[in-house]
Amino acid sequence: MAKPIILASGSMHRRRLLEGAGIAVEAVASSIDERAVEESLGDAEVTADDLASILAEAKATDVSQGFPGRVVVGADQTLELDGVLFHKPTSMEEARRTLLALSGHTHRLHSAYALVRDGTVLRQRVETASITLRPLTPANIGHYLAKAGEAVLGSVGAYHIEGPGIRLMDRIDGDYFTIVGLPLLALIKDLEAEGALDA
């Protein structure tokens, strides 16, 4: 019997996706500082999808040190609008500014994962989805934030597609799981290929 995979994340959304798929999982949050990793790249021209992949690998590699022989999944998601990278809002005011910036525009979400065992990367993948938000007024945004609450601070776009955030959207192009933050269909295939899942 395959041992539970290790999810190098504190994200309940990602853990629930895996558990919902019948995958035994243990969640162990990585201790890496994402912004420090980003700053360490200096002037290197790193795209938003490359950054998602770099962070996913860094998280998985960090956690794998404590779990010899186990398959560790690291994941990360980045958001870009017209070449500008967004980070998770740290306050409701910042969430409001994020939504104002995204209002009426199409942004891209890059969701990456890395499979690591004993510090060695086994497989990596990045998938991208595009989301267009409806034109939003400050009143629309205020009403939404009051309804959604501080849960929006856990999302780079200040919304959750599986919650009231869906009401902000005009168009979605891409896989649901990529939008939520874990390209699950590809991940399952990779876990099976590595013998990390029971038949």
C-alpha cells in the first residue's frame, strides 16, 4: 500500500481537492519565505508561470528534507495582469485595490506543482487559466468583500471561484482545478506514474 503523499502546503483548498479525489494526504506547511525566494531571483527575467514553478519546487524540496523516501507535492499559484504580478492581499483595503485593478480585465492564473522525493524533482507542471472579471464599481466590490470576509486574503486574486467570487466573473477559460490552485488531473497521472497512488 502506498504511503500518504505529503502536501507541502497549509492550503485547506488543496488538501480538500486531494482528499476529495480519494488520495491519502498529510499536509505539512513549508517554512520558505516566498517573497524572499522571489527577491533572490534579482534581475533575472522570470515569467509569472516560471515563478509559480520555482516556488512549488522550493516548497516541496524544503518539506522533503523531513520525510525521507516520501513523495512530496509542492504547489503555488501566481496571477498576472498585463505583465504585472499580483500577490495575496495582506488587508481588506489591499483586496479592494486588487479587485479594482482586475475589474473589467482578463488576468491569467498560473498554477504549478512539483513532485519531489529526497530533494530530487521527479515531475513538474504549470497550467494556466484566464479569468475576465465583470466591470465592478466600488459599491460592487464593497458588497462582495463584506459578504466574502477575510477569507479573500488567502487568494491571490481576492476571490474564490467556489464561493461568492464567482459572481464577479464574466468569463472563464481554463480548468477549474487550475483556477483553484492545483492542476489535479495532471497531478493524478504523475502520482500514478511515480507509484505514489494505490490502484
